[in-house]
Amino acid sequence: MSELRNPFLVSGIILLVTAAFLCAGCTSTAESSEPATSNLGINPLSVEKVEVYHFHGDQQCSSCIAVGDLAEKTVNTYFQDELASGRLVFAHVNVQQPENAALAQKYGVTGSSLWIGVYDTNGFHKEQNIRVWSLINNEEAYSGYLSAIISKRLNGTLD
């Protein structure tokens, strides 16, 4: 019982409960250390389209919102020509809306996440990008990282 009188322990418990409450609307697989991929190799000359989707639910925590907002800002800043041509697609997708069920199923989405899909002559390849979560507090690093990944995907590189 004396442990509960420790102000640091009590503060830690309050902090954990508060964080859990704030993220209650999020079910993110961003905790995973490995990206979910189904890429069998992309031919650099055969990329037809790249999709970048910010999947989320009705309730979003500030981190979930930041992942999507920063992705949208990055795409709009660095890939205007690709967006205009339709070679790159970006959207915020609410997985709790029935009209988005097929897209969420195609990507295998289970919660708030950022996914990149590549269509080439060999088919469809998808990957969940989890590194963006660790960069949300540094817009420059986030944007630099994500724009490099998207550029690689548009050029057919998966590393």
C-alpha cells in the first residue's frame, strides 16, 4: 500500500491512464516493428500508380491526425505533377465508413495507419509505413523521409 503514496508512481499511473484515454479512438498497428508488406519486387520501368492512404477511424488522437496531416502536406508540396496526372493518389480514409470497407480490406487495415500501394505490371504491392509515427514531432524530418519513400516507389524501388 505504501507504493500508492509514492507521488512518482501515482503520477506515472495517471499519465498512462490519460494517454490510454486520449488514444481510445485509435487502434493502430504502428507499434509493430516490421512493416506489413506483400511486395514481390517492382520493376522500375513498370510503375503505373502509387497510392498513399491515411486510414483512420471516427475518433482520432492527435498523433493519428498528425500522421495524416503531415502526409497530405508532404504529398501536396512535393508531388503536384504526379497528383495532377493521377500517377499518385492521396486520401484520408475513414475505415468505419461502410463505403471504405473494400479499400480497408484490400490493404488489410486494422486501425489508424499510413499505407503505400504500388501498381505495376506485376500487380499490386502494399506496405504499411510505421516510421512516420516517430517523426510526427519534426515536420521537416517527416516530410523528407516520406517524400523520399514516395519517390522511390514511383521509381520502382522498394528498399
